Amino acid sequence: MKAFRLGVVMDPIESINPKKDTSLALMIEAQARGWDLVYLEMKDLFLRSGCAEARMRQVKVFDDPHHWYEIGVETYGSLSELDAIMMRKDPPFDIEYIMATYILERAESEGVMVLNRAQSLRDVNEKVFTAWFPQCCPASLLTRSKSAIKDFLQTHHKIVVKPTAKMGGQSIFVIVEGDPNTNVIIEELTQRETCYIQAQAYIPEISTKGDKRIILIDGEAVEYGIARIPGAGDHRGNLAVGATAEGFELTERDKWICAQIGPELKQRGLFFVGIDVIGDYLTEINVTSPTGIKEIGKIFHINIGAKFFEALENKLSTQKNKP
């Protein structure tokens, strides 16, 4: 049987942390299953007369923190030569990212399965898309208005404010009513009321139970996750800024949240998603380059990559068998 070919669009592979990187873990699993791997950066993608093409480099990957990749043969060709493409480029979500999704959407039109679907990557902002599921979320506000944010703070007394296009805990602030820095924080984040930001009511469980990362594959939740406990003197549950990971089994509330959002994710072609849950509330829906599978796998001795590729191979087989 002909091997599947997988393209992976990602940040420079030499710059990743091989001990934690989810893209690398998925690539190692694909390789173990006999897939051919093609390494891509955004600069490798282009459109020629409406056709999606790229500089494609064969790559081999290894579970070795000192030697995790070898670049092989380089070719130029059509992205339609690939069976699937994983878009794993980290934010910022900017105009360059959007341009890449246009190229990937053309590849989709030529029969390539793109994960996650290119149009949905454009449509689904990781902070704002929670508004589609208000029954799952804390009180929230998307606005540019300084006065609206201050009114929201007065109502909820303690709030979290964050930009809409960053990741890894960047530029996230907690504001307590009466904080003398309130004005400057709002002015800086909104760039003096020219940029939308997200505000949410503060959820106190962040300090004791952490920010829970739950993985969904094709709309179905993995049964275990990690809770990222903020470090001393910090409020951010992000491993990138020093939080520590503790494993947990999904609660009934977690499962209910996943059941609420799973069908919509599946319908939109959001195949691999990492949601953030604090206490009983959904706070983010991460669709660009969700992480955490290595930490979850290490704690619970499960292979989430295998679940990923079992689901993907089933989808590809179904697609090829359609009349």
C-alpha cells in the first residue's frame, strides 16, 4: 500500500524544544506508522497561477533531545502531492498567517486534507470563539472601549484582560478594582482604544487548580488532560512562563463542555484543538498550534499521537472511498 504523505507547516524545526514539542511528537508518530514526512515553513508556500505549490523538504525525526531531525531531499512541487497538511505555525495570528491560509485553502481545493481547515483558522479566533458557547464561559467582554472595560471591572471587581492574537501567556493582565495601574494597562493593551481586547471575569480556581488543557480530536475529547498551575507570584497558567503540569481525568463538567463544543469543531474541520478550562469555565479554544500531548502522555502513559493518526487515517480512507 502506498504510504501517506504528510506536510507539516511549522516554525523552524531547529528552534523547537524537542522535549515538549507537540508537532514533533505527531511527526514521530506519523513516521512510525509509515508516513512520509515533508517539512515546510511559511516562507516555503506560494501560489502560482492559482495552484498551491511549495519548496518541500523531506525530513526524518527522532525522539532524541540532541538530534531530533535530519533534513533530506529538497524539491519544488504542488501541495496536491501530499495527502494531508498540518498547519502548526505558532501565532502571532497576523496578515502573514492569513496569507498562508489562503495558500492552504487552494491546496484543499486540490484534494489535500488540511488540519486544521484553512478557512476555520481564519474564522476562529482562539480568544473570541468562546463567545459561540456562552453557556460554558465566564462573563466576558470584547471591546476597544476603555470605559466599557472599567465598567466591566466595576461589576466583577477582578478581571483578566488579554490581546486576541498572542499565545503562551503573553500580555495577559489581572486587574483588581482600585488598581492604580488600571488606566495604563487598558491603554497599552487597546493601543489607546484602537485594538480589540478580551476581558473575562477572574476565576479564583486558577491559583489552586490551575488552567486545564483538554485535547479534542475530530470533536472527541481525550479522557485525560493537564492542569497548568501558575508559579509563585504569577497568575498565568502557561507552561511557557513557568507553570507546572499536573495530570487529571476529565470531570463531568469538562465532558459537558466538550460535548457542547465538539460538534461545532468537527463541522468546521477543526480536527485538533486544545481548549482551556479554569474551574467550571471554558476560557480559550486553541486551534492554531495546540500543545500538551507530550505532558499528558508522560503522566498517563497514553499515546495521543496514535489517537490522532487513527482518526486521520480513517478520514482519509473514507474520503478516498467516496464515489
